[in-house]
Amino acid sequence: MAQPEREFAFSPADFERVRALIYKHAGISLSPVKQDMVYSRLARRLRARGDRTFAEYLDRAEREPDEWETFVNSLTTNLTSFFREAHHFDILAERLKKHAGRGPVRIWCSAASTGEEPYSLAITACEAFNTMTPPVQIVATDIDTNVLATAGKGVYGLDRVDRLSRERMQRFFLKGTGAQAGLARVRPELQRLIEFKRINLLDTHWALQGPFDYMFCRNVMIYFDKPTQHTILKRFVPLLKSDGLLFAGHSESFLHAADLFRSLGRTVYERTDARDR
């Protein structure tokens, strides 16, 4: 079957340039099978900016900081949901229940996306401590400024929260009425537990202060090659308390970084030196 004619010419050289740029600046390794995805997402930007070729658009993206940010946002995949990989939140809840009286708990969610994961962490903390003001501080970061803006608002379509129990909906969300019908907003108490900020894991400096009791880095490492993963994980070590836990995505494995982190099973890791202290 013949392929439909594209609005813009998109040569292998164009794709390779996109691959090189996103790898250099965001560490994302785009496989050749992503060529159609790259075209469809960036063609919108060519159309919006009036550029005639991909070369012209990529020159613009490298020249204009605002467009560069949009370029990165366009190629960042954000698939998330509340309590995704629920067993991790069960594990966290059990640990938090044992933490009572030991001071504030600090959690870093390093791939916050549109906010479902950090709000799930906040809900877990409220339930574990049985209060809407648990001694928990959550730092939620992402490379994509668009999704962070959505996360900060904490407003979701009811289809995004339909798997939550009635009890959780009543306790942690406010349902919209009138013009806001069909929407749900997380309660302000949850929002106050979370600080949202932009961080690129490839940046030489991360604007955050450790150490953390728990670190969630789920379903983001799959976009990096193994050497890049190891570099990032090495920087994670001093930011995680010696008895802390690192949570990874279900399709991720850090076995290649056994010098840094040791698997506890179910994609949960501890520092390799955890029991040496």
C-alpha cells in the first residue's frame, strides 16, 4: 500500500538531526521506528511557525529558546494515571506507617508528567498518617513545562479519575459543577504537599536539595541508553538516604548499575551500600 504523501518533506537526514538534538539535550534515545511519531508531532510546529522545511524549523528551534522548549515538549511522551503500578504505593504506605515520630519524610518524583503520580504519592501519605496534613514533602519534577503547568492546576477530567474508589474521590477531590461539570480538582491540602519544578535529568545542576527518603523515577529511564542511565543513577546515590528506596518502572531494570543500586524485587531498589553503614 502506498504511503500517503506528506505535507512536508522529511528526509532521513532530518530525522537523524532530530535524534541527535533530543539525545544531546534531553538524553532521549529515539529508535528508528519513531520516525512517523516525530514527523506528526513536529509537523504541527512547522505549520504553526510557517516554516517550509524541517531544516528551517530545526534552525529556528536551536535559535529561539521558547521554540526549543516547545520542541522538547513535543517529543516528550507523557503516559500516566493515578496509582499506576499500584504495588509501589502499597510498599510506600507500609514504610510510611513505620515512620511516625521520626521527622518529615521527603520524596522526589522525578517524572511528574501531568501530576497523577505525585498526587497519588500525596494521597498515600495522607492515608498512611490518617491526616490531610502528613509530615511529608514531595518534590515533583519533569522536563516538560506544559505537563508541569497541568500538574500544578490539579484539574482532571472525570475519565482520568474514574478508577479511584468513591472514598478517595470524596476525601481528596472536589467535583466541578456548572461550567466545571465533568472535571475534578484535587483538594488544596494535597497541592500544599507538593512543589512542582522543571528539571532536566541531563542538566549538570539539579535545583533540589537532598537527601530524600524515597525517590520515584518510573518509566523515564527507558528513554535513555545504558551509559546515560548509569550516569543519572550515580547522581541519585548521594540524594537518597542510606536506608531509602528507589522505585523504577515495570519495564525498567537497573541491573547494569549493580555497583550503585541493589534490587529488592518488584522494581524497588536500595543503595548497594545500604547495609554497609
